[in-house]
Amino acid sequence: MRTERSCFSLSPMRFVAIAAMLLASAYASATAPVPSNAHPLQYRDGWECNRGYVKTDDTCVAMKVPANAYLAASGTRWDCERGFLKDSNRCVPVKVPAHAYADDSAYKDGWECDRGYRKIEKACVAVSVPRNAYAVEGTFGRGWQCSRGYRDEKDTCVEVQVPENGYLTSAGDDWKCERGYVRAENRCAPVVIPSNAYLDSNGTVWRCERGFKRMESACVELAVPVNAYLDYSGNEWRCEDGFNRVGDACKAGRPR
């Protein structure tokens, strides 16, 4: 029986001819001449333009760096010098208003207001700092903060009234109670610790000692039955393996 060949099958000679063409193309690409102002790539075939040049078709063309600009570290773009801003293909001088200074930004306004002034549109307006406050730097916000020991209240700074056994928080605009006391309205009330209890690590609540269980505001001793043990918390008991809890006792047998 005659077997027809697939239309996609290749004869050995045809396959060799195509392979030779591909190899020749790859060799030509690898050995293509490097244009002026370029250098070969180190770890793969091809080339790239030298610093200060950009690739245009198969050549490297020098970048046009405008006046009052410099070549960036990458070597493929330019940035404006301090005091100038990018405007299309040129650098224009920054217009610094009164009570401001030029910054390093090349894309925003190019200036920031002095301390004690706020940026409003294209001007720097003096900040009205209330009593017991100080001016702060920054583009946003009201331009001032209350001094430590005072809190903001309707654009004024009101003194924080720290009660006995209390202290100012790290922010300085509120207070907390010392260890062993809890906040109760405007005072620090002592934590009442019952017998067989201790103050926890936070210092604001109490816990029963091991072997005791909390019952409302007291610590009641646990009655651990036979064939039982205190659990990891120390405030409850569990039956040993092979015993089940039935009421206040441990009975032998498997759990149902």
C-alpha cells in the first residue's frame, strides 16, 4: 500500500537548507557592525548606545540637553538644574514667591514656603499660630501644632488636665493612668484586687492566681476532683485520659 506524505513533511535536503538559512541569519545578527557611539552588549548579542546617546533606527544620535540642564545618572535622559523646571524640551526658571525658597523638585512648583507660611495657590501666606502652639513645615494642614501638654480644640490649644496618678501620653495631647489605676471619666481610679489575685501585665485588670477561678469580683479556690488536673491556664481543671467530666467529678470511660 502506498503511504502519502504529509504536506508539512520535509525531505532531508530541504531540512538542511532551512537550518543553514537560520544559522546564517543568526550569525549575521551576531556579527552585525556596531555603529558609532555604541558598544557591544557584554552578556548577549547586540549593542547599545553610549552614555549621552539614544538609539534611532540602527544608529546612535547624541541627546539634546537644553540650557540649564544636565545629563541624568542613567545617561538616557536629562534633568533641569536646581531653580529650573521642565517645560517640554527646555528648562524654565522657577518663580519663587516671597517667603519661599527653591527646592530640588523638577516637576512640581519648584519651591516651598518658609516655616510659618502656607502655600495657597502661587503664594505663601503667613500662618496664624495660636497661643501654646508652634509653626510646622509642610504643604498640607494648617501649619501649626499644639505644644506638648496641650490639645487642639476649635483652632485653639487647651491645656491637658492630668489627674492624680496619671501621666501625659507620648503624643503629649492626652493622658493615661499609671499602673494599678484605670481611667474613670476625668480621674484615675485604683484597680481593686481581691485576695488570691494579681495585676496583669497591662496594669489595668486583675487575674486569679493559679488554682483559683474568677467568680464576679472574687477568686474562688478550685476543687479539683480525683483523676483530674489543672489546665494550662491554672483557672480550670480537666479530667485525665480515660475519664470523662460528669458534673464536678471525673468518671471512668470513653466520651459519648
